[in-house]
Amino acid sequence: MLTMATILVLSAPLNASNDKPNSKALPFEQLTPSQQQQLAPFKNKWSALDQQQRQKVIKGLSRWNTMNTQQKQLVKKRFKQWRTLPHTEKRQLRRTFHRYKSLSPAKRKQLKHTFQKFRALPADRRHEIKQRFLKVTPKKNLPKRNPSIK
């Protein structure tokens, strides 16, 4: 249930629009019995979602159902952290996410590779690189960080 709340909370702001709900969108009654059971707490909210949001919820539910226990615990932990973030930081994270998604697949792959190399460095070396980065980066361009997120 917590995961479905996560999906609804995260999908709504990312896809918020002034459009009225699409009457052609998949009605709750046409979901599989398993989907209806898992999404039962949100049945009353389902009609307020547009087609794209409903598809994202269904896709998220499908992903949730393929996760092992450890992965589900990680999702729950991250959602708990997300809920504690100030709105300004959430907005900044959404912007960063959209910028990342707008990169070409090659650029995203390169960025992931670079990040993996950075994460593989010893902690003291990562700290040294972060400090050098902070010295050359104007503070106004840096998002505020939640110290509980590593």
C-alpha cells in the first residue's frame, strides 16, 4: 500500500496538468482482479487520474510485483526520505530528473558510467573530489542536500 501511495504521489506532480480526466482512460473495473485488489485503497482516486497517470501506476505496480523483499525495503526507505524533503528540494530533484531524461541515451550512459566509477573510489578520494568540486562551483547553482540521503 505504501508503494502505491508512492506511485500516486510521484506520478501526479510529474504529470500534473489542467486537463480533465480522460473518459476513455482505463476504468478501475477493467483492471485485473489482482490489480484491483492491490489498488483497492485508491479506487476512489482512480477516476481523477488521466490515462498517462493510470498507465504509470499500472507500470509501477508491475515493477513492484517483480521486486524482491530487499528491493521493496529500499523503495520504502527512499519514499520515507522523499516525504521528509522540503517542497523546494523536491522541485529541484524533479528538474534534475527531467534534465537527465532529456539527455541522449549516449549521454545518460556516459553519465551513469562516470557515476559508477566515482562510487567505486575509496571514500577519502570521493570526499577530496567533492571538496574540489565545491570550491569551483558557485553555491547558487547547488541544490540544498538532505544530509540523510547519501
